Amino acid sequence: MSDALPAGPFAAWLTELRGALDAEGGTDVPCGECTACCTSSQFVHIAPDETDTLAHIPSALLFPAPLAPKGHLLLGYDEHGRCPMLVDNRCSIYAHRPRTCRTY
């Protein structure tokens, strides 16, 4: 069975998403002006291999992920349910955002 899917642009997107989920890269989630994920009181998981992301988030905003292996962290949200990296209604680390944000 071939891994190729005859689904046009969807096939390319699906292949990219599979790679992102396997930590082989990212995917382009077209957020545009949408900040629904960033404003919905969600914890964002950050794996230890996401060194670029971790370099752009103040360590004071991160805490160990419960029940996950050592080095796995969570980024919380503020008192209004917003990601602390959301500044002026835009992601301040968009080019360096966590894998969770890239694939959600």
C-alpha cells in the first residue's frame, strides 16, 4: 500500500500534519486573525525537544507537566484565560510557537 493519497492539496497538508505529530517538523495552521485557541483557558504542552520554543518563553511561565516524563512542560494562561504570549491580540512568538499550537 502506498503512503501517497490522491487527494490534491489535502494530501500534502495531511502528510505535513503527520510529520508534525511525529515531531518531524511543523504544519501551517492558517490562524490569520483568529485567537480562539489562545483565549480559551488551555494549557499548552511543550516537549523537551522544542528548544527553539523554550528559548522564547520566560521560564517563569512554565511548569512541569503532571504525569509526563521529566522535561515536559506546560504553558498556562492568565486570569482572563489568555495565553501569556498573546500580546496586542497577536502571538508574540508565532514563528517560534509550540508544536501544540502548530498542529492544533
